[in-house]
Amino acid sequence: MTRSEATLPATSLRPIDTASGVPIYRQIVEQLAALLAPLDTGTRLPSESEIARVVGVSRGTAVQALRELEHQELVVRVQGRGTFKASPKPGSFTRNLQAGRLPSFTEDLREAGHETREVVRRCDRVPATDDVAATLGLEPGDEVWALERTILADERPVVDVRSWLRTDLYADLDADAIAGSSLYSYLSSRYGADGRPSWADEEYTASTTDADLAAALGVPSGSGVLVVRRTAYLASGQAAEFVESFVRADAYRVKITVLPATEDGPQHPVPALADARP
């Protein structure tokens, strides 16, 4: 699904009926909701100033109306870009763990029909903490890439991701290129097929958002999230990435296929590779 480039003109709004008894901001909400109903996901709404000027209200009243639409999940507000009609679902998608490849959140969202982009907040080299070093087979203080980003589906934040990657495997990371595609797509393009992790150990736990995480995901503080901790390996068995992902609980589910064992042993490739890792 491609995000619409259409814009809802402010002139579509009617003047406020001050004698109706309906709160002014509520009249604006009802008008905008009705106007948005037949339009495509991603249609841009007029700004607060445009709404205030056309219907003859204060800018604060217009802001209140847009916040109410956001609360109803009819729009999504993107700082520095504007307000857009939201997708009917909050970026809902399923991860299929028997998909034949190591799944990527961005790729899963695209396969579910959502347009995605990534907001990269950090991409720099840092000393590895004890935990990161142990996971990646390094010494504490060795240099690693620290990559922090939020994945958006149809302009709605869905996953907040914090990755650490070995700098001896990946000499360069381009934040702009990652934001325009995805980390794994970038690694495949920049370092070839062998540069993309091919299997992983993952651990799933439930948690709730603190204030910073809630802001990144656009949910109230204390909302439920699924925490996915992954150690990703190259086909050779070399640990390449440690990542913590925080997924909106209202957007995500996991589908697992359980395969029977044969005389040759289990058919899933990960256990065999796990036995061979350093």
C-alpha cells in the first residue's frame, strides 16, 4: 500500500454553528472524520492554523480537535511533517517464523501491505558494554555500532529497535540508506548476501513502556509491548548483531510452525547451526 500524496483542503470545512449546543472542537472533529472517511490512508489534513482561519476559531481549538482525532486513531501526527489519515489498523502484522528466511520487522510490515519508513535516531560507534560484548564474542570496551530507530507503518510508529553490530564485520553503516529501506536490506546491498544475518536466537518477553519508549511508539506510558531480544548470526555461525526490539502489543502477533522430527533429526535449521556456533 502506497501512502497517498493527497491533501484535504481546509476550504472543505464548513463554518461553526455557534447555536447548535455542540462544543466547537467537537464540530470540527465530526466534520474532519466525515471528510476523511472516503479518502486514502496518508491523506494530509490542513494545519491547525488553516483550520482556525477557515472555520473562525482559535488555533488552540483546532489543536484540540486534531488531538481528539489522534486519540480516536483516525489520524497520525508526525512532527515536522503534518497530520495524516491513519491506516485502519495500527500497523498490525504477523511474523511467520517458518518463512524460509530470517524475518525483518520492516519486511514483514511491507508483506502485510503497509508502507514503511524508519526514523534513525542514532548511528555511531560506541564501546561495547559487558552484555553486548559477551553476546557478540568481543571484549568489553571493543568498538561496536549502536543503531537506534523507530519503524513506522503508514506513518504510525510500530516497533522501536536498538541494535549493536560488530564493526569488524561492517566497516560502514549509512543511516540515510537504512532509513530509506531497512537494516537487513542495507546490509545485503552494501555487503552482499553473506553480510545479511541468516539465522538467530530470539527471546520473547512482555513488558510495559516507560515515558521515553511510549513517546517513541506514540502510546500512553505503561502500555503493553512485546520485547524481542535477538542475537543474529551470519551463515558461518559468526555472531553479527545483538538487538532489542519493543513492539506495540496491539500491532503484532507471532506465528510458529512446529515441524515433526524425522530419522535424520529435527528439520528446523537453527538447532544444527546453534551447535556449530563459537
